Amino acid sequence: MFRIQELSRISAAKGRMRSLVQILAASAGLSALILAGLWSRTSHVRAEHEDEHDGDRSKIQIGFSIAPVPLDLKGKNKELVGLGSYIVNAVSECNGCHSQGPQNEFTPTGNPYLLRPPKGPYSGMKQLNPATYLGGGRDFGPFPGLQHLYSRNLTPDKTGKAAGGLTFHQFLTIIRTGKDYDHLHPTCTGAPNGACVPAPFNGNLLQVMPWTAYQDMTEHDIRAIYEYLSAIPCIDTVVAGADYLRNDCQ
């Protein structure tokens, strides 16, 4: 009898041992699967991040290669400057509005809209005019209530700040909301006089600048644009009746 009981206990112990081994094996297998999943997910996220970083590197390189003016990189974030150039010159084409217009947006031989010799002067290579690049002064008037409405000077003033001395916070606010810090063309309180915009136009906002097309950009990209605009040469744009375009570069 004692022998039978002993054998039963041994058999039960072996059964418990087998169950424990199976549980441990299953647990180890599950842990391995979890670790494999975490590794795969981490690797995937890392790969996506690396791809995104590689994309920015490519944009930065292109940005520097297409910048039409010499850049002052002293005290600047070089990667932001390159990315900003890419956005300004390859994506947004800001100079089309923020120069004085088609008549001097390009150099005489760098206008791609003209014929090549012998019928035209185009050299076959686009070349923006560095003397007017992003200096503003294009006349978008007549605008309702206004005789003239000039695009702003985006080059840095003598302080080195972009767009005529704007802080980054001001620049960000303009892109996000269209706020006109100069308040040049308020909403008319009486009859239009050539210097105010009639209701329902909101004179507190920029009326021609397409800020609504850019307001959803990431702050990083907007910062890159600002950094680039801080690195380009100052231009003192002279237009009669628009002293706000002057930058006093000296």
C-alpha cells in the first residue's frame, strides 16, 4: 500500500513538473514574440525617422544649391537655412510676389519665359535677379479702396532680423493668422480714400499675402523659412510712397 501511494505522489509530482515546464515554455515563447514585435516596431519607426531625416538632408542640399544669392551663415542654423531655401525657392516661389515684378524678377539673360538667341536673350539657365530678390515692391493695386498695395520686403534689416526686422514670434503670427503688424491699410471708417480698405475686408490682416496657404505648416518649417530670410542679403527697396519697404541696410 505504501509503495502504491509513493508511486502516486511521484506521478503527480511529475505531472506538475511537466505542466510547469509547459507554462514556462509557453511564457518564453510569448515573451520572444513580444520582444520580436517590439523590435520590429522599433526598427520600423527608426527606419521611418531615418527616411524622414534623409528627406530633409536632400532638401537641405537642394536648398543650398538653388539659393540665388550669397548666404550669411554666421550665427545661423545651417540645416534650417538650407531647408528654408528649399521651401522658399523650390516649393513656394516667394520671389514671384516679393520682387518688383516680371520686369526685373530675373536677370536680362535669365528669364525662362523669353526666347533663346537669335530671337531672344534667354541663355537657357534660369537666374533670379539678386538686386531685387525678395526685396518686395510689387504693386498689386488697384485693390478695393486702395490705389497701390505693395508686397513687403522680406530681406533682413540692419539688425539681421528677417522681413525688415520681425522677430520669429511676429513672423510666425503673420504666417499663422495673417496679422499686419504695420497696419498700413486699415478698414475704412468713412468713405474710401485710397489708403483704407472698405468693409467687409479686414484691414488688420494682409489681404494679398496667401497666408492661409501656409498657416498649417509645421513650426519647424516656418522656423526654417525665417532662418533663411535672415541669411539673405539686405535690400533697401525704394518705391515712391512706400517708405516701409526701405531697410536702411547700412
